[in-house]
Amino acid sequence: MSLARPYSLPLFPEEPAPRRVEPPPAPRRVPRRLWMALHFPRLPLEALGVAPGSREPLALLAGEGRKPQVLDCTAGAVALGVQRGLPLNAALALAPRLQTRHREPERERAALLKLAERGQDFTPTVSLEPPASLLLEVEGSVHLFGGPVSIRERARQVFAAQGFGASPAVAPTPLAALWLAQAGVGTSVTSLDELRGTLGKLPLQALTWPAESRDAFQRLGLKQLGDLLRLPRDGLAKRFGPELLHGLDQALGLAADPRGSWQPPRRCRLSRELPGEFTSLDHLQPHIEELVAALCRELRAYDAGTDKLRLLFKHWRQSPTVVTVGSAESCRDPRRWNLLLQAQLADCRLSSPVHELQLLSGRLRPFTAANQGLLKADTGPGDSLVKLVELLRARLGHARVFGLAASADARPEQASRRMEPGSTLPVTRLPPARPIQLLPRPLLLSQDGGTLRHRDAPLKLIRGPERIEGGWWDGEDWIRDYYQAVSSRGALLWVFQQRGHWFLHGFFS
């Protein structure tokens, strides 16, 4: 039997060895792909249909409030001394006849989507880079256009024909191509080995860094991207955060940079050959309903809806008869679409026999089903308003049914603007009483012994004056004093005095 040796603690314990910290692995290159970036520097102006090279002096304004600034301007405005960043007052002082328009972000987004559709002529993989850039993965299609240089020039020509000036660049990483395009460097880089040297020449102020980062670069005396790349990685991460370092690795191909692929909205198209030639809409109605039901089944298969349908009646040796109806919200209910089509077809007349029907949908949109009550279908007032607007538009036309909202302009002709029925906007001002009927042009009133008369009836001023002046920004510099006047026949009128003359502008009742 052996006895175990007793365990005792050492008198002077040894210090534990320091734990070895493994350094982070160096970034590894990701597989090479070829990207073409397209930047549209004048998109806000071109989206409004204005050519930047136009000789007409026009400035595009950005910013709300009383101090808008010039975002972009035409060549005619530049010739008068107008530049980007100028306040509106300074621009008008240089060019009193300068025309102005406000920026419309919705039209810019719509224009970028149309450009993305056009970009699919080069590759099926297109990524949106709002507000004014696109990314195209062209690794598999660049040889079809003759190489990187040829595809870049071809893209410039294609988008110029659409009225948009593009700044294209080709690089093996998407972020590098985007930086080159946004900096206006029209080049084609196909190798990761030469990418670092090309990016190093880019000015830091031309890149889309945060404003505080650009200010820090300027204080440190960093002018080009190469100056930034020569700094220690640990110091960059501590000073500017790991996001900046990760972005540099993505641009140089040392970190993955996945991009989503944008796809254009799908549309449904159905056709039906008729068993004979029909001239009566009553006989065509069953075939129309079957076509609408088939389209709604296809919408359900995509779990989507649409807000527009277009029905075409095909004739022999004649252009088709087209009927278009719209819905205020995304819909896939065949009963609702049939009701809208019937309202539109009430005034339709077929000039010749129909041998084929074709039904086209608008863009497929996400569909959200309405919640149904447990015991009884609850139809709220909003749903009733939507259906009423749809029926009126199907019967009268889309442009004839709209809502009104007060605008910030006090001029009577500009005091309201059209809006979608049922939508609400924040109240910018509370307008005073305005007449129900406003004349297209003020009517000069006659005076008899100091008494105003309208249609041989004397008028009596009962309320006023309300002074309205302005319009100098649109070339309408005038001052008017408005009154409410009652006629001896009982009509309540809205009149104003300007430069000693009296005018009738509207009727309250």
C-alpha cells in the first residue's frame, strides 16, 4: 500500500504566464467581380425635363422656409452669375428675370427607377444607390459590348439619349466604382492590383463621407484617399470608428460587399380570342368578366394587387379601343374591377367589330387585406369615400375628381392646390373667407356717381378691406384691397380695388 504525497502550497507562488493574444487575421481578398457605377450629377434638374445646357435662365431651389438655396441651374443662369449654393435673394439680385423651380424628390425617385429599367439592357443585376446613382454588375456581359471601356462609353450614350448625363466608371468592387463615378473620374479599372493606386488619387472632399469626417480630414491635412490609406489601421479605427475602416476594405476588395438586385415591378397581361366578331358590349360583358377573374387569380398567385387596369378591344385593320380604369388603392377583387369597368364602358361606343380582348394591369403592388368583423362586415367611412372617388373617376375621368388644400401663397389664384381626395396635409395657414366661385379673370365694374354696379344692380360694401400683395417672384407685382359686397339682388360678391379701379373676382352665393 502506497501513501499519497501530501499536497502543500508553495511559499512563493509563481506568477501565471501572460495570456497570448492572437492578432486579428489580415483581410483576405474576395473573389473579383466587375462593376459599373453610373452617377447622374444633374438628376434633380433633368428629372423635371430641364436640360442643363439650356440658355433659359432657370434655377432649381432646395430647402424649405424663407431662405432657399440654388441646388442647380442651367447654363443660361450660369452666364448671368448664378452658382450653386447661392441664396435665392442673391441669385435674383444677379438675375432679376431668373426663373425658379423647387426640387421634387418624388420625380427624382421615379426618374431613377426608369433609369434602372434602362440599365437592365446591360445586365440583369442592377442595384439602386439613391439619390442619384446606379450599380451594374457587368462581369458576365462586359465582353458583349467590347470590353470595359466600350461598355462605359456605350452607357454614357444610352442615358444621354434619354436626357440624363451620366458619369460612368468601372471597377472590380462596387464601392470603388461608385466612388470613381461620384468623383467624376471616368475610368475603367479591371485589376485589384491597380485599384489601390487609382483610388489613392481621389480627393477626400469629393467622396460621400460624413461631414464631420471630412472636416477631420481637412484639419489633419489629408487631401487624397492615398493619404488616408497610408495611416495605421489601428489609429484609423480609434479615430474614425470601425465603419470607416470596413468601408475602405470593401472598396479595396478586402471585405465582402453584397448588393441587392433591383427588379422592375411585374405586370400582368392576358388576352382572349373571341369565338366570333362582336359589336355589342352586352355580348362582350361575359368575356370581360372572365378575363378580369383570371387576372385577379394571377394577382392572388403573386400575393399582390394593382391600382390600374387597361382593357383593349382589338379590331381588324384599325387601332384598338382602349378603356382605362384606376383604383385609389391596391385591389384584386373582381367584383370591384367589374363595377369600375361598367361605369367606364357606359359611354364607350365600338366603331367596328371586336375579335380579341386584351387586359393589362398596372404595376403589381403589395396587397394588404382589410380586417373583417366577427359578426358583420364593417365598412368605415374611409372605404365608402374610396369607392365613391373610384366610381366618379371611372365615370368623369381621373383629372376631374380631386381634393383641395390651402397653400402658403396668399394670391387668390394660387391659394389652393389639388390633392388626392381624402388625404390630409398639415395646415400651413388658416385662409380667410373665400368665394365658392372664382372668376378666371377679374371683371371690371362700372361706377355711377361713386356707387359700384354689377349688371345694373348697385353694390354695398359690407366687409373689408383685406389687403393682398405679392407675386413679384412670378412677375406679378400688385397690391389689391378686397371687400365683400352685397348686391341689391341679394348676391354676395368678392370685389377688389386696384389703382383706382374696381373689379369683381368671385361669388360667395
